[in-house]
Amino acid sequence: MKARVLVRLKPGILDVQGASVQRALRGMGFAEVEALRVGKVLELEIAGTNLDAARQRVEEMCSKLLANPVIEDFTVEMLG
């Protein structure tokens, strides 16, 4: 079974990397970009067939290691 996790900074947390990418885009002529935030996508393959149990385990992984719960939010998408 596969899971996709999207990790992004919480609203209000300064995204230095996003600001840098936005400045670079403007410098390249893409001035229409009004805001940009950078996140990360993690794709996991999980053993087992119980969808609810797998989701719970992935959420535990996110809370303990894959995301920093103080400054980041995450969403889990189970792909089957």
C-alpha cells in the first residue's frame, strides 16, 4: 500500500526558501507570482492491507520524524 505525505510550513512561519525562489522567479521575469511557499512530498510504501491502520502508522511517523509539528503541518493521502 502506498501513502503520499505533503509537509508544509504552518501559516505565519517565515518560509525563507519560498521567498528566495519567489525572488528568483521575479528576476527571471515571472512577476505575476504573488506568493510562494516551499514544502516537501514524501512517498512511502507500507506493508499490510488495513488502510486505517496504515494511515495511523504514517501519521505517527509524521508526528515523530517526518514533520516538525511545532512549525509544520502535514497531510496524508493513502493511494491504495
